[in-house]
Amino acid sequence: MPPLQPIHLAIGALILLALLAQLLKEREPAFPYDPAEALLTAAERAFYEVLIDAIGDDFDILCKVRLADVIVVRPGLSQRFRMRAFNRISAKHLDFVICDPESYVVIGVIELDDRSHLREDRRERDEFIDGALEAAGISILHMPAQRRYSALKLRDQVLDSLEQAGPTIADRH
């Protein structure tokens, strides 16, 4: 067997480097995450502050809650149907969830609707969420995003929305 020529060694080294570079390039980090800028947008934060003033003494208000943590798929359905129904709710979030401060039972939901809710895909999402919450007996109030809110007016709107859902914990407040 003839000895390897320098050109063969150079080609072999280049191939080895190319394979190593490809392996390093394809290697994905175990935790490819960065922090989100903020949990709430500026509009959501402004609304939340007024919402706390309006009803925060009577209720606990949670932000950005996963729909699947508020409603569950009914038992007694086929496994396939249950998974399909769960998948429809698992990746959707609600803007604000109103809870009884003692039991943390969910008694209502508020969605802050900005201009994006005029898009067809958002309208379809909203219709689905409204129907799912209605089926579970949970009231939802859609609030149009505004520059300013009145805490008193917002309190009345929230309490009216909760009362329309039927006799609830809201009646005590």
C-alpha cells in the first residue's frame, strides 16, 4: 500500500472538519429558551390595574390562564374524542380569570379585545372559547381595549356579566 500523500491527508482533514462542523451545527441546546419580555402587554397591564381597583377587594384575578386549567373535558367520552377535545383547549389562554378568593373556584372570565380580534382567525378562536366556557357554565365578558377605563363602570359590567350567568358567588358582592 503506497504511503498517503499530503493532499490525501489534507482532504481527509477537511472532510473530518466538515463532519465535525455539521455535528456541532445540528446539535440543539437542551434548553433553547429566553425570557419573555413581559407577561402582560401594556394595554393588558393598564386594564388589569383598573380591574384590581374595580373588583380586587371582592375577587382574586389571575392573568394569562390556560383554558385547559379552567375547563376540563367531560368524562364518559371515547379516548380519541377526549384527546381531540383536550387538544382544542390546551394551547389557548384567557386574559383574566375571576376567582372566588376563598375557594379559587372560577366564576368568570374577561377577554380584553383589541383590534386583532377583528381578524377572522381571532373571531373563530373567540367563538370557540365562548362556546366552551358557556358549555361549562362560566361567564365571559369581552371588553374592548380602550385608552382609559372607569373602575366604577368596569365593576358594574363585571358584576352584571357574572349575574347573567346565574346565581353565583358574585351575588354576595
